[in-house]
Amino acid sequence: MAVKGTGILVVEDDVKIRKLIVLYLEKEGYEVYEASDGEEALVAFRKYDPCLVILDLMLPKVSGEEVCKSIRADWKEEIPIIMLTAKVEEQSRIEGLKSGADDYVTKPFSPGELVARVESILRRTNQRCSKITYRGLTIKVLRGEVHYQGESISLTQHEFRLLYFLMMHPNQILTREQIIDELYPHNEKIVTERTIDVHIGKLREKLKWDGDSELIETIRGMGYRFVAYQK
């Protein structure tokens, strides 16, 4: 089963191959970012901070090996990297692994098998990737950070806990009562449903969503829902 809310960067200069990989990953519920060359890959990696990278070995501008080494040198040892290549020689595979790759897939390959390898690696490493990502919005639980479209967002403690609670229950309706219990577990003071509405309003203002459907949806007479993906 796919780890929902997990961001993956796919770096591949062949458009057809890249789009096929993206299609299979998104079908399994992953948040996928794309890059077509080594320079784009490094920019996208720093912007989106993914939990896993699928990286073609032979890339324009900056090679896959150099991208891999740069990621490893950038204090990101915990980020798993799957290397893709058309080269079948043993020495090429060894060089890829030495550059920091965790796995090696030779072209042509089965997209289903690649997804299976992704899932296998994430089962082993996902606890070290303590972040949730949907639609360009990432919350880093241990660091207490929120990033939206690569930009840092400053939230209050209650706003952070509210967003985390919503993102932990993607596409689920949460009542105001449930949110009150989560944000104010000991109920030290009287908290009204209006307080939750105010928190939601401020959170929406800071996220400034401009897409077709808002990130936090109001369900009239029931509560709120974080719209992680369209069903």
C-alpha cells in the first residue's frame, strides 16, 4: 500500500518515460515532482525536499552521478535514491551505487516493478522522512516547519497542530468538535466552534491557495476537510 502524502522527485530527460513513471506513482497516491535535467533536479530537490528520488544516470547539463553526489553532500544521507540507466555493464552499476544510489534499475523496466521497489524502500526508510506532502504543501513534523510551493510558511502553534491534524486525515470530514478535542485536549478554558473557524480562516489566508479547489474545504453543517487529492 502506498504511503499517502509522500513526495517523490522523478528526474528523467525522456519525456515519455518520465510521464509514465509519474502516472504510475500518482495512481498509487504519491505526490510527484518532475525534472528533465541535472540542473532542474538540484533546484527541485532543494525546493520540494522529497522523501525519495528516482534519478536517471545520463542527464543533460549535470549527470545523474553528480546529482546523486550533490544530494549526499548536502546533508541528505537519509533520502533514498533509485538510479535509472540504459547501461547494463556491471561497472556502471557499481559506479552508480558508489555515487550514493540505494537501488539500481536498468532500462527497459516495468513501471509496476519500479513502484514496488519504491514502496519497499519507503517501508524501510519512511520513519526518517517525517513529513507529509500534498499538492505542494509540506509539513515537517519534527522540525515544526511548513513549506508551500517551496516557500516557508510561518504558523502559530495552534495553526500548525490544526494543519497537521487535517493532513493526517486527507479527504476526511473532521467536525469542529473533533478539532477542538485535538487542539485543546484538556479543555482548560471554554473553546467555542467559532474559535476553530477563526483558526481555519487564518490558516487559509497564510496558504493563499489559487488553484481550482481550495486546500481546506468547508462542509456545511459538518466541519472541514483537507482536500489532498481529487477522487
